[in-house]
Amino acid sequence: MNFDTLKPQVTVILSLENLSRDEKLKTLCQFLSESISYYNWVGFYFANQETKTLHLGPYVGAETDHTVIPFGKGICGQVAESNSNFVVPDVKAQDNYIACSFTVKSEIVIPLFVNGINIGQIDIDSHVINPFTEADERFLEFVNQEVAKLF
């Protein structure tokens, strides 16, 4: 996968003036899901620092019951505390994994920083074991740098 070819479209989607921020994020999720075969669920969670919880934002993919996640719980909750990327090659090997669906085999979560503060994250589930590479991490870091400009 050559992620460099996707970067210009990410920028275009996020600069569409006729869409609200949530509409841009939903369109971005749809674009990523359609463009990368192993991105089967793509969504954003946003942090509430007062309650130490993550709240589901725009996403595409199967419905999820995980609309609010406490910091520290699951992969997303761990990223909220660590401020670090988290790649899970095989979710069955993770003790602190919140099962969303039996079809999910792997997950990648990249924190979203605005002015140095972790305000949320992009979360991607895959139906494939171990599809995520360092290239995915760098690409999703770029995506979040672009998303941060909306805040």
C-alpha cells in the first residue's frame, strides 16, 4: 500500500467547506475504509478529561456498543493514558482488549493531539491478523495531524 497517494485526498476531504467537522470526519472514515482493504472499522473517539472517558465520534463499520470507554480500559483507553500509538497484531493475545466483534482480529489506535494535548484518537479494526505496519502508523499520524487542524 502506497499511503502517499492517499494523503492529498485526506487533505481535500478535511478542507471541504460545505461540511461540518463531524461530516468531514465521517467522510474521512469512509474514504479510509474504502481505500485500504484491511481497514474494516474506522472511527474516532474523543476524550473528556474531566470524566476520564472516551466518547465515540464519527465512524464507519459495524455498530458498536462501546460508545463510552473509561481511560485505561481496552486498547483505546490505554492510548488515552499512554499518549502512544498502540498496534495489536492479534486481539486474542491482549489481556485488556474490549471485544467488539468476533470478526475483529487486529487493531491500531493512534492518538490525536491538539496543542500537545491528547484530545482523542483514530481507531481501526481489521478482520485480518497482523496487517498493520509502521507505514500504517506513519500514515495515520499524518491523518491525525490533518484532523487536528479542525480543532
